[in-house]
Amino acid sequence: MTKVSMTVNGRSMSGDIEGRTLLVDFLRQGLGLTGTHVGCDTSQCGACVVHVDGKAVKSCTVFAADVAGAEVTTIEGMGNPDGSLGVIQQAFQDHHGLQCGFCTPGMVMSAAALLAENPKPTEAEIRHYLEGNICRCTGYHNIVKAIMAASGQDVSAVAAE
Amino acid sequence: MYAFDFVKPSSIDGAAEALQEEEAMALGGGQTLIPSMKQRLAAPSVLVSLGGIAEMRGVCIADDGAVCIGGATPHAVVAAEAAASYPALAALAGGIGDPAVRNRGTIGGSLANNDPSACYPAAALGSGATIVTNTRKIAADDYFEGMFTTALEPGEIITEVRFPVPQAANYQKFLQPASRFALTGVFVAKYADGVRVAVTGASEGGVFRWSEAEAALSADFSPAAVEGLTVSPEGMIGDLHGTPAYRANLVKVLTKRAVAAAG
């Protein structure tokens, strides 16, 4: 076991890990941040997406030791300081962008990464960006609407049928 | 996965030394190696992360105009930083996997693994790139030795890949939507001294050059130039996604599309 330290959601965190400890396992079991989900564990589904130094990554396919010292943001870091939902989270609620909710942490983190690099994405750009995030409930339309809304754009034209 | 020792050197020399350990393996972005380790298809005793070597990251332009990409550069960085200098290469990098995979996966990792359906081998072979390692320079034509097999020696590290910039180029990827690899992909690049056509995802021998098409396109760079050619399905990959004949046909279809798109 070796000690690893990183900044998670703005706070300095450390814990003991093995070389093989995945980032998602360090977050969930080491730090108790269970908002990040393990869906497929094969880097397909995107439920485990977190940000490392501002970039979206699949935390089931990153070793915790490899991101020692990094700035990590998880779904727990997406709310407002007063505990209310952040803009993207609120948009997911307003537009019914989730049903079972299992994929939602990864969806929100990918949405945040998209909006950071492309603040006003088109519907097509949103759908393309989400190709690594799989949702088996919603059919994606309401997720796309939520992200359009979170970017301050009109959602009435999105998948209206 | 089995336990291993994790090390993250900050220099190429340090990584090369760490890789001398018995059953040590290099870790690029881990987007293939980590899933392989979970399945116990790979079980290194020491894992040497190349992610801490600053000189192996980034895109630059050499004095001869070639685009030089550090071996540990993630696909997303290539997609952004090579967009102006080599648009076809940047577009290829921007189509690998998905955004989160592109933020981790590296060009050196992809070329060292040489998956028969990966995109980067097509770009490297199609561009006549030079694979620079910590010990030597390898021409792409000498580098790819078959499915998951390359000219790399054990412990050898891809530090940089140099791409001569063509007059026109395009990559056509017929997506296998579950894996996000190429079901078949064709990279066409037109240089002053001729056209190169590299095919991935089709042959059981891994990436290869379609020399008949290269000759035809060097004489006449138009989709019609390859119309009369046929690709043999012999030795092509056959799986539940496509038969050898299907892939052989895709090679020609995608070559024509790439030439049309390259202009």
C-alpha cells in the first residue's frame, strides 16, 4: 500500500491505495464519494465519468496512482455551495433527464465537460459528445434537452416528436 | 486484476530503466491495457506510467515541416493541436473512442498495441510516419508486423511520432458502433512523390497498404481511378459484424470516399 493525495472537489484528500486501485474505487471506497457509479467497468458506459484536471475521464479505467496530485471533480462537486442543485443538475430535473438515475452522474459530468469547451452546443454536438455515455431508460431526448437548457438555449425544437 | 507495482518516472531514461524489470509493462493512457488487465489478459509485475514525462507530451512542427507528436500525447490534444497543421490526422484522432477515452488514450499507446482495428496505425502507415523511440527511429513501413505485433523491442518506448504533411489527405472510418473501433478504415494521403493508402480493421495481418490503389491514385487522384480494382477477401477478418467479403468491399468503398473527401 502506498499513500496517494489529490484534490477532490476542492478539498485535499489522501488515502492508502494499491498500484491496481482504480480511481473510481479510491473515490467510492477510499473517500466514500459513492455518487460516481460503476456501470460496465469496461470503459464503455460512462457512468463513472469524473473530471481530472478539468478533462472528462472514465474513472474505472484510470489508476488512482496515475492521477496523484491532480484536481478531481466528481458529481458531489457539481452542486451549489448551499447544497442546492447546480445548473446542469437542475436542468436534468426540470427536463426529466433521468429515470433510474444510474447513468446520471456520468451524464452530468460529461455535460459539464462539453459546456466548458463549447458553451452553446448544437443538438447534434450534444448527441455526438455523449456517445461514450449510455442511458438505457430515457432514449436520450430529455438528456439532450436538459443540456440545451443548461447552456441557456431554447429546447423547444429538440426531439419535439 | 492481479497486483503490481506502479511507478511513474518523470524522464524517458527513468522509464527505460524501470522497464528493464522482469515483466514490466509501459502504461500510456491505459484505455486498452487497463481493460486487458481486468480480464487478466495482461498481468505485468511492474507498471511504468509514461504520463509523467513532460517531454513526451504535445504537438509541434519540425524544421522540415513534419508534425511531431509526443508519444504520451492524448488523442484529444492531437485533435485540437494538429487541426491547423494536419487536419486529416486531427480528424482521425478526434474520432477515436469517445471524448473521455480521447482525454486518456495516447498515440504511443495505440501504435505500441497495434490493434488490427485501431485508427492511428492507418494514419502512421498512410503518412509514411517515423516512429521515434528511446533508442532509434523506425519507418512506419518497417514498424507494423501484424496483429498486435510491432518492431518494438521489449522495454522500448515510443517517444515521438513524426508525420510528413501531405498535400491532401482523408480518413474514412466505418464505425463499429459498439466498440467504437473501425469496422474498416482507410487513410489516403497524397504526397508530391505519390499517394499512400493504408487500411485498418480489414486484414487479419493488421494494418496494410493497398498498393494497387496507390499506383492507380498516383496516376489519377480521383475516385474513378480505383473503380476497376478489386480487393480479395482472402485473409480478411470475418466476425459477426462483417464477413471477409464485406470488409474487402468496404476497403474499396472507403478508399473512394476518402479520395473524394480529400479533393
